[in-house]
Amino acid sequence: MTKKLVMLFIALMFCAIPMFAQGGAAAAGGTNSLVPLTAGFAIAIASGLGAIGMGRAVGGAVEGLARNPGAAKVIQANMILGLVFMESLVLYVIVIIFVKVQ
């Protein structure tokens, strides 16, 4: 059963390859009017999921501090490092949008 599903998935992926080929205008350097719209969706998704991740991280850190107050320094340092990494991913999306959308 699993082997059949894997083979079906591979077959569908090979059938989908021509759908992603560029047309004549896009390949020749034409502009796409949907780029600003997709950029808006990208930043909305990135910031929303980043906020959810940060909330879960801070909640886990507070729970860890409540269970073991002696490890406050280590938990706080790791939490801040994790929050910095999460925020940097959102900032990378913003940079990519500024570069892509002109």
C-alpha cells in the first residue's frame, strides 16, 4: 500500500513539472503583476507564524522557570537566543520582499 502511494506521488510530480514552465512573456523578462500580492501574503504568513512560534517559546520558557527557578539564567539565555533566530527569519522575508518587489 505504501509503495503504491509513493509511486503515485512520484508520477504526479513528474506530471506537474510542465505546469511550472515559464511562458513566452515571463521567460523574455516580462513583469508579473502578482508579485506584490504574493509578497504581502509571504510577509503575513512569516510574521504570523513567527509570532506563534515566539509565543510558544516564551510560554515554554516561563513554564520551565516555574518548574526550576534555579535554572533561570540558562533558560532565559536560550530563550532570547531562540527568539533572535525566529525574528531573523521574519526579517529575511522582509529583505527578500524589498529585493524582489520593485
